[in-house]
Amino acid sequence: MSSRTFIRPSLALILALAATVAWVTLPVPERIPQTPAGTPAHRSVAEEWPGTIPSAFLGSFFDGTPFTPLLFLDELTVVATAYTPDGERVRLLVYTPGEEARELATLDADDAPGFTAVATDGERLVWTQTVPDGQGVAGTSLWTAPVGLAAAKAVRLTADTGDALFTGSSYDLQIAGGAVHWAATTRRAGQATELRSYPLAGGEVRTVTLEREFAWSAWPHAISNGGASGEGVLLVDMAAETTTTIPVNTGELATCTPVWCRVLTLGMSGPSGTDLMRVDGSERRRIADERTSAAVPDPMLLDRFEVLLDVSAADADGQPLLIFDATRGATFAVATDARIVRARGGTVWWSTGDEETLKWHALDLARLD
């Protein structure tokens, strides 16, 4: 079955970074006072949590080939992509600095977008490979391999993935309840989403269709896109078969988990501030002004930390990377010169430098008490 794959970036993240959409800001509920991010002199993570030092390692292999992490298995071991030295192929690898990389799969360098998502349950890795067919239509297949067996071969699980959707979220591809889960668009008129799953023990793909645009959130929840027009965000518990409407004001854009929402207040020139609130609308607080944007698609990692970038201080070396800690009600500095920033689960990683000076850094937020 042929399929197409859609790489759909988070709309909230696009607006936070680009700040180009004009809206009229309307009144919002009373907020818990906070000091917004973007103000000077944030305490550093090292100052607030003594002894907490992010891991850091060179961003290339012994042969000088750079790699890009897709997932951290721990603060040093990564699942990453890298071109072969001749640039002809792109590889999916498991790599620990100082050790030989384990190759999981390879694709032709022209087979873009290539490796589009990866997940683990600690015992196995699953990933998607998206390559064009003879007519140039991208199709996605689902693959797996054990985490720790160097000689184990990758096994294809299914190519019945539909028009798979990937937004850069931790939840794009996840393992839960003995199955792998992802979302896909429908091919019929109107906005609707297929929530798909494939049992790891084998079998058929199971598909549930929801009206509106949805994405997976923390299992077993799905969350709708939206909020800018005031229609609210829908949180669906797929196990309990219940739906909760999260209230969002007109002129706001919310990105939610089952616990928290990141709410962008939209002004005439783009986002004018970032709030956090519980999904019932309580505990609303302003955490950032227009000088600061969300750094990753998922809000409130570990239901506690919001990852931010101080875009007002960006320069040729990068920009300050910050975290807001809901437990402490304060923002802390992580790095001063972050370039690429990603997060999965409770791990945040970022790059510094470029080419010969490229380094990757990682911080396990679960270490912060």
C-alpha cells in the first residue's frame, strides 16, 4: 500500500519562533505573578543544582563525519543519523563516544526525508523510514531492532502506515500497551486524523479516525491542534474513550499535554507572551515575554520543565537556552550559545559550534530534584 508522509512542524512553535502572524490580543484570566523569561541574570542550572553538568561530546566520528542525534538512550548513548564518508548514503546508528557505532539501517542519501521518527521502550528500538517510490510519492515503513544486541538485524514490521504525520514531538512515534503508535492524515475531504497502531507481537494495523487534526500525546491520550479561533483544544483519552475540552481564548494558541498547556498570547506582530496553565485552566502564569520563544514542540517536559530560547540575545554563536521550572516558579539558564535544540522525554540536547567545532550537549532533566 503506497503512502505519503507529512512532516508537520508544531504551529505553536512556528509562531513562537517566527512571530509573523497578526492577531488581536483579548483579555486572559488572572495569572499567578511570575518573572518572565527574557529578563537578565537568570541563575544557571549549575548554580541551582550544584554538581549538575550536562554531558558534552564531539559532534563527529573518528573519520570526521558529523552526526545528528534523534534520541538519547542515556546522557551519552545516542540514536543518530550520519552520512557515510563518501556522502552517498545516510545511516541510522547507535553510538556512544569512544566506542564503535552500531549501524541499524542505511538509505540512499537522495531518499529524503529518510529516517523520520524513532522510539524505544528500553528493550527495543522502533523507527520509521520514509522514502519516495518510482513516482516520487513518499511512503513510510516501520522497523525494529533490539537495543543491546550488536549483531541483531533490523526487521520491518509494516508498511501499512497511511499518510504518516511527524511534527518533531516526542509522541510522534511511541511504544505502549504492546504496540507502536503513530498518527496519519486521511485522504477524504475535511480535516480528520487516523490514530494508528501495530502490535509488536505481529498482526494487523489498527486504525481509529478522529475528526479534526490530532496528534498523539502521552499515552493513551491524543490532543487536537487549535485554539487560535477560540474553539478550544480537545484532549481524548483513547483508553477510557472520553473527551475533555480545554478552554482557549480567541487570539491564543495552545499546545497541550494531558496535564499542562503552553499558551501563546498573539499580538499584532506575533506572540506577545507565553503562559502555562493546567488543562482545566487553573494555575495560569506568564513565564515569558515576546523576547523568548518555545524551543521544542512539546510543552512541560516531565510535567515540570518548559524549554525556552532567548531569541532577543541570539547572535552568530547561537542563543541562550533556558528552562522554566514549575516547581520552583523560576527560569534558569542552561547554555549561552545553543544552536540546534531538541528534546525527547526528559532529556534536552543542543549543539554548539559548527563544522570542526561542532559539539553536542545533553541534560537529563530528571536529575534536577
